[in-house]
Amino acid sequence: MSDKIRVRYAPSPTGHLHIGNARTAIFNWLFARHNGGEFIIRIEDTDLARNIEDGERSQLDNLKWLGLDWDEAPDKPNAKYAPYRQSERKDSYQVYIDELLAKGLAYKSYKTSEQLTAEREAQQAAKQAPHYVYEYEGLTNEEREAKYAEFEAQGLKPVVRFRVDDDKVYAWDDIVKGRIEIGAKEVGGDWVIQKADGMPTYNFAVVVDDHLMEISHVLRGDDHVSNTPKQMMIYEALGWDVPKFGHMALIINAETGKKLSKRDNNVLQFVEQYRELGYQPQAMVNFIGLLGWSPVGEDEIFSLQEFVEMFDEKRLTKANAKFDQKKLEWINNQWMRRDKEKVMPQLINELVQAGLVSEADAVAKADWLAKVIEVAGVDGISYTKEIVELARKPFFELSDITPDMVEWLTSDEGRAVFNAWEARYAALPADAKAADYMDVIRSIQTDLEVKGRPLWNPIRIATTHEVQGPNLPEMLELFDKDQVLATMAAVREQYLN
RNA sequence: GGCCCGUUGGUCAAGUGGCUAAGACGCUGCCCUUUCACGGCGGAAUCGAGAGUUCGAUUCUCUCACGGGCUACCA
């Protein structure tokens, strides 16, 4: 085995990229890149029934979106250890299954699922831990072969089970948790390494692949801790070196306190969903990189490159972390403001998607739209889709005037302000600037001796049908003068005549 | 039930045998301001419990409690 650092991210293509998986991928990638090592993606698709059509594509696509790259993966068919899909590596597994069978370290088992459940239930009824019962105890090899033939004759399909030596103890120095020791008897007896459909099981296939692909470090969720002794048994049986293991704490659902699961509908937990809402990839990486890992200093905003430089696997947290949506929103806000130029087209596109702006205007009026977005309050939003409701009124639609607003308008003060404003606004040139509007409003304040809301509200209502919102002079600069005049005329017509 | 892992403010977390126990999100007060947001300055809030070791434990040991993970022909 070379001493090159090689790590892998090995998803099963059963769904889109989950936050938890993304974190595993990110930390493996950071570990590799920090150490000048290699990052491999392998698709663990041995459960034919659960694979979904687009799973693999979606995984790679979203990883790429997050900014990760890889040295070997199914999309690089000429890479050294190809293929990188377990379903295409059956021959490799067969070699070692045969070897274990030949050495007597594994055997064929023909028990039906009914038998297995019955066994398990009986054990549970007797208050015993479920434990596989070896069915060939005391038989010679020949006698066992004879049994095989007998079962085959009955048309039964075998699985291959690994023969576990219950007396052994498996121990390793975990990169994140320190020393862990688990007795072989805890794995529950002889376990299946090859299923009846000929596919290897996960615990067997990972070992063969990790060894063949020269994986040096395995960084994964700590839900795999109890799989580790099983995997170590295979390394041992085949005489292979064991990689270094690191079991990272899990991300848990803040509401249920349980491991974030695909069935939790109360949290958005697929990278894709955040992507659709307009979260920035840098923000996702930034947030995920800080869940279960902490840097040395006090900063919170980091680029992928900064993470690469700082990464230190010793700073991985031991305790589970709750997923804090609010902090993600804040981090995303920070990134949007940092990269505003880059995000602007995406923001404009949100307005198009919402039907507020035509495709043609999105291009033709891009500069104006950028100003609208700025004035509408882009600095306060958590993700790009939020700009739609912020900009909608009054830039693209007007609200209805409420009874409250009518009162502001029809008081003596309100009428006076409205009249002055209407006249002085009309007198301003069409290309007046925010400062010009401000001057006019100040002049009304001085002349009529009105200030505060009694001054601003009638003006706001007259021009925007709102009593609050972004800085009014700045909005006025962006409005079309004829349209504002028409709006005011309509207000006068309906409420002030 | 068994085995394994964990426990610092609401959340993410730093940290150490002796410190006023960092920082960030959130919450909150004040300022800015026509309003909202932004921004600025403050504030409240944490070492799960009990024994031990020690001159001294948040830090080391043990027990307990609580939380989580696993316990498949899923990965």
C-alpha cells in the first residue's frame, strides 16, 4: 500500500444529495485537498431495488455545484481503478468471495427469510440478543457440501455468510473518537457477504473496493461505527491492511433530536432544495463546514479555499450537531452581499420566474432592475427567492389602499401635504434624482410645518400605496414619472375630490 | 434489551487543573432613521448530577441520568 492519502465519498444512488452526505463529501474532500491527496467518488449501488434513475447524476451534479472536484469517479471511465460503480465490479467481489469460501472462512447458507425471522423471534422471546445460528456445526466439509447439494436440489438460493469468531475483539484508534473496541460477538453472528441475487453486501463490498482502490482513510458518519468490526474481519481474513477510520458526529434534526433522515419533511435537507431557493454554494459549504468542525480563530465566513488551508481533522467535533437554519440564512446573506455582482443575474431571474418581469426586460432593463433590487432591500434577504416579495410592491404591483391610509390622506394635514406634493412632483424633471425628491419633501416640511409620519405617509400613499418600505426618494428615482402621476391622479380622484 | 458514542448559553462552538469560561447565529435594549431593512454600540444566557483525586476541578477517575447511533439478503 502506498502512503498517498486517498479518500472517497461513496454514496448510494437512492436519492438526491442530502445535507449529511454533502458534509461527508466535503470533509473527505477537504482532508484530501489539505494533504495533497486524492478524492474518489464511488457509487454504491448494490441494492438494485432502491437505486433511482437520476441518483448518481444528481449526486455528482450537486457536488460540482458545491465546488468540489474529484480525481476518480464514474464520470472518468479511464481512471486507474475503474469501474467506480459497485454494480460493475461484481467480478472483483466474486474472486474474494470464492477465496473466503475456499479457505472455509465463509459458507453458503440456505435458510429462508421465514426461518430467520422465526429464529430471531424465538431468541427475543427468550430475552436473548438476536444472533445468527450456524447450521453446519460439527459437520465435515464433505458433509456440508452434501447439504449444499440437497438444498440446491430443493431449488433454494444461497447467500454467502462470513464465519465470525465470537471470541475476537476488534479495536482501532478512531481519528475523531479515539480508541474504540468492539467484541466480535456484538455483530450478531455470521453475516451475509453475498446476497441471493449475487450482489455483495455493503459491508463486504466497501472493504474490497477500499482495498483495491488503495483508500488510506475512511471518514464517515458515526452511524457506521458498528459496521467497522465487520469490515475489519474481512480485512483480516483477506490479509489486507486496514485503513484509518474516522467517525464523524451526525447532523441531527433540531425538532426531533434524531439523525437527519430523508423522511423528515420539516427540514429542507437536500442540497438541491437550497439551490432552488437561491442559496449560494459557497454559503452551503461555509455552513456545512462549520457543523461538526471548528477553525482556530474567530471568523465565521470562509471560502472553500480557506477551508482547504485550515482543515485539520483533529478539530472534528465528537458530539452531534443540530441543524440551525437561521445560521445558514445568515451565512447565505453574508455571501450574497459579498458576491453581489455575481448574484445579481440570479436575483433578476427570480423576478422573471415570478412573472414580474419579462425575459426581454430582464436583459433590456438589467441596470434598472439591479437598482430596484438594491433599493428594495437585497441586503436583508436570506436567499434570492426572497427578493420577489420585497420588490413586488410597489415596484411591480400596487397594494389596495386601506381605511387607515384613507385617514392619513383625508385629514386636513394629509390633504395639504398631498396637494403640495402633487404639484411639486409634477414640476420636477423626469430624470430627477433621489436628492431632488428629498429636497422637495423637505420644502414641504418647511412650508407646511409638518414632519414625521404626517408628512411622509400621505406622500408614500400617494405614490406607492404603502405607508412603509424602502427609502422613498431612492424609490422615486426609479419610478416612471408618468406612471406616478397617474397613480396620484387616481388617488385624488377616488379619495380627495 | 445488548453494544458503542456523546453531554459547555435556545443553536453552532472555543478553551483550560487556578481565566471576568472566547466568538458566531438567534433573542433583546439603545442609537441611526419618515417606516422597514442595513449598520453601530450594549445586554441577558452555558460547563447534566453525585462521588472521588487534588491546595484547587468545567477540565482527570468512577457511578448515575439524559441524548444519540447500531442491532437486515439497506447502504
